[in-house]
Amino acid sequence: MPPAKKRPRAYDPAKTRAAVLAQFGNIRRAVGTLGPDRMALPTRLGDWSVRELAAHCAMALDAVDRLLGEPEPARQDGRLLDWPFAIADDAPAGTARRLAEKHPDLDAHLADAEHRFTAHLDAQPAGRLLPTSAGALPLADYVVTRTVELVVHTDDLNAAVPGLDIPYDRQALAACTRLLADALAAKAPGGSTEVRVPPYAVVQCVEGPRHTRGTPPNVVETNPLTWIRLATGRLTWKQALQDAHVSASGERADLDAYLPLMR
């Protein structure tokens, strides 16, 4: 008999909302300390500057406003786990650049985005459907994806500005890690390999003999930020192994063919 299908992971809408606002607040406070020279620093995202990346972080919240402005889909036809594979064209670089130019008072722009996001979550039911690039998703599910946007770009900002050290909200980091780990399991279904990202996620993936008890024969383990960098293409599998940021044991523990999950 085939194993029972695993139920999708559940996220508490109130905790997710708090996590998104906490991480956005961390970004806003840190960016507010930067002078023009550091705002003009390049980032690892093509030719985006720090200022343009900060403007893009406002877009992560304003996406809710934009999607709520579209007609509500008649039925849900997407899954939360579809989102990481469907966002490549969601945010052209030119959009962030135009926003950065349009809003010289960046802190006010970030504050406005936060206000709109909060107002929408207060006014709309969690099950309200949004027409996302991954299909029609409930608002509560889409808010989970905002943790990925903000945690990933927090890491991008920290990499761009020496000493910035924006903190990570624990709940936001957990949701981001779990969503990307579950996306790996969806992309490489199976039960031969156990991927551990303590303390937030453990998933089974990769076709092959299913492990049922004892120590799994194929194990990958890493920390949350390394996993997020691997999943989003900020770090290659080869480099992570070379730098000992990942431990991988067993003949089916090579995840190179499945990464990155998103960019």
C-alpha cells in the first residue's frame, strides 16, 4: 500500500502577520540608519543598489494591495507550494528602480506600505482569494510568501552593507525555511533522503527506497540561512559543501540537481 499523502503544513495567520510586520520593521529601522553613500552600494541582485532593494521590500507588502485590486477568482486553483516556482517574473528590476526614484523619502514610502498592508489584513477575511502568479491563493497563504520575500532580502541587504546586521524575526525565519523545505519535497518527491534544517524543518524527498526507522541512509543537514541561500540561488550546492556549510551523507544526498528552487 502506498504511503498516505502528507497534509500540507498549516500556518497560523495571526503569527504569520506578526512575523511579516516584525521583519519589515527590522528592515525599515536598519535602512533608516543608512546615509546616501551606503544607500548607493551595489547588491548581489544584478545592478540594484541598496536603496532600490529597500524600495523593492515595500513592494513585498504592496503586492497584497495590488492583488486585492484585481477581481477575486471564483475558486482556488493554486497551492502555496506552487508559489516558489512561479515568481521569476513577479518583480522586474526596473519597477524597484522607478519606485526608488519616485519616493525620495524612502522611510515614508516604507511606512505607507506597512500601513496599507495592515489595513488590508484588518479588512479582508483570511480566505479571500488572490490571483497570484501561482494561481488563485487564499490571502492567508499569500501572506506566508511575504516572509520569504522579506527574509531573503534581509539577507541580501546584510550582504551588501558591511556591519548592517538586520536581525531576523524568529517566526519569519521559521516560515520562510519551512515553505522552501516543503517546496523541495514537492519538487523532488520521495522518501529516500532526509533534509534537516534545525530547528525549523525536516522533510523527506528524492525518489528511492523509503526510510522508515532508525538513522536514515541519506541525510542532508544545514542551518536556515544556508538553506535559504541554496533554495534561492544565492549559494551553490558545490560551494556550500566546499565551505562545510552543509553536511551530506549517502548516495542520494546530492541535491545539486534540484537547486535552486527559486531566484
